[in-house]
Amino acid sequence: MATIDIKVPSPGESITEVTISRWLKKDGEYVNKDEEVLEIDSDKATLTVSAEQAGSLKTIAKDGDVVKVGSAVGKIDTEAKAPAGKKEEVKDTVGSKQSVIAKEQPTANTKSTSSNVSATPLAKKIIEENKITQKILGSGENGKITKDDVLKAMGKGFGGEKGFGGTRDEERKQMTPLRKKLAQRLVAVKNQTAMLTTFNEVDMSKIMELRAKYNPQIEKQLDTKLGFMSFFTKAVCEALQLFPAVNAMIDGEEIVYHKFCDVGIAVSAPKGLLVPVVRNAEVLGLAQIELKIKELALKARDNKLSMDEMTGGTFTITNGGVFGSLMSTPIINPPQVAILGMHNVVERPIAVNGKVEIRPMMYVALSYDHRIIDGRESVGFLVKVKEMCENPSRMLFGGKDPMEIVLGL
């Protein structure tokens, strides 16, 4: 029997151990070449391991095991034959891949259980309108579900159907290395920095007008849309040039001022909070920034981010508004010294030229390290971001209004 080892790759420098997050394939299952078989967790990232050859999988390590980088955690029997119905990739004489797929056997019962439920017409209508998928016990003749059964179930909620509520059960799960490292870093920031937060609010009217005007064209040409994040990233890059201390870091007894803007974008991934970095964002246009953010967000969702894509940022932006947050105090991402928090856009009455108008408003927060950033710089930076977002043309002229350039101001 010819076998090859499945070895743990190195997630990055200084990492010697990883945790087996989960096997994506079962022991004894046939896998194709380059098919993902395993997920591993380190304190910096989650990576997937693919099969180097096709064959039958033999697992050695188990889910949750801590293993050394370079160690064998499984084997592949390369002489095993692909079972009937398994997709197998082979190469033709010129080396291109061809897919050989056996005919799929029809399953015994492909109807959903919801289609077999016996219910009165009115009960069915309520179920469909409320998109109820949980099982409801019927009290009618032969177990038929009535309107009262549906309303009664909706009144109680469906928590018990999902394993929550009505019991005294508990569940314990081991913290992942990524979650443990994140917890350590957050506590360290609170203990080792003089963190302070300043707030302001932004009238999003101009940005929303630009998005409505240009998004159809951008979507047609680039297959993406301008979001709020690209505008704030561009505004931050311009403001960082005017307030270099916000784009700095402390190295021992020295302050390092960066002459570039590597902006980290905090995204929520299945394994936790990740901060991929948009390199040299200061030279990118709005559409280019949006495309890069989209690329990084998709990689984060699929656990495909590399170490290089998550390290070396000089400033971070986080958007709690996508989850409905109205206001928060974001925590600095070390060794950076500042982070901008965006929030939900809410229509509110504000005073405009002595009159009350309804405008789409967003609260923004800048958390900063008071050891090297003074109040004047932090407030000035946030005000500059506000000004450029409320008048996006300023982003093209170093934070100044075009008329100010003409007047030589």
C-alpha cells in the first residue's frame, strides 16, 4: 500500500504549534487531489490543508488536538480506488484536468418535511407568510395543524425547538487559539496604553447621493458597489497625512511615523474578528479600495487570508453599524495608536442654516493612545474626516475645498 503523509504547514514565523480545528473529510473517505481535508487554528489565523494526492483518507490526530508544525496528522492511501458516484479528477495527455462524474442516484425521499405537513389552508398561509420552518404539533383531526396551533407556537417562540430554553443544560467549548490570542491582546491594550475616545457625527447625505448616482455604472463595469467603508478609508488616508501622529507607532522609546497608509479593515469571520490590511490605500481610488475590501472580506469568510494580509497595518477602521450599533468605543489594534469606529446611519432632525431638517447621520468614534496623540490632534483628525465625508471633493485636494485651492488659501 502506497501512502503519503498529511503534514501540518507553518502558519507563520514563531508559530510551533497549532490546533486541529476540524476534519473536513471523514476517516476512510476518498478525497481528490487538492481537495480540502483539514482546518487548523493558530493564534494568528485559520488555515486549510489540502490533499497532495487522491486516495483514501486515514486520520491520525483528532479534532481539538494540539500538534507540532510539520508533524503528520493523517495519511492518504494513493492506491485506493474512487468509489462509484465520487467525482474524480484525471489528466489527459496534454495535462489539462477533466472531471469524470458518475450519474447521481436519486434519493429515496427528496420532499421537504414542510410539504408533507397536514394543515388547514389558513394555517398554511400563516406558516408561509412568517417563513416558519420549525415543527408544529397539530391538534386537529389526524394531527392536522390549525390556525390556533400556529399562533400558539408563535406566541411561545421557537427557542425550545433549537435546543434553547426550558432546560438547565449547559455547554462548554474550548477557546480557539485565535480567540485566546485576541483576548490577551485586548486586555493588554487596556492595561498598557493611555486609551481615550473622542466622538463626532457625520451628515451622510453627500456620500449617499454619490452612491446613488454612480453605483449603477460602477456595478456594471466592476461588478461591485461603493460602500461607506471606501469613502471613510479615503478620508482617513487624507487626514493621516495632515496628522501624522495618528499614523504612528511606539517602538521602545522612539516614535515611528509611517509615510504610507496601510489601513486595516475589521471584519467578522466565522472564527472571530480579523483585520485584513489594504496596502497603500492612499494611492487607491474609491472603486479600487472597494474591490480590495471585497476581496479581503471574502477571504476572511472562507478562512483564506494569509499572514501577510493580516499584519503590518498602520491604522484600523471598524464598522459596528452593519450590526446596528449606534455608538461604541473601539479598542486600539496594537501596535497601532488609533482606530476609527463607524456606526449605524440613522435619520435624525438636525439644525441646518437655522432650520430643522431630517438628515442621515452617523456617529463616529476615534479611540487613540494619549501617550503620543494629543487631544488637539485627535479632535482635529476626526473633524477632518467628518469634513471630507460631508464634502467628498475634499478627498481629491489634500483635505481642502477646491475653491480654497483656487483662492490660494
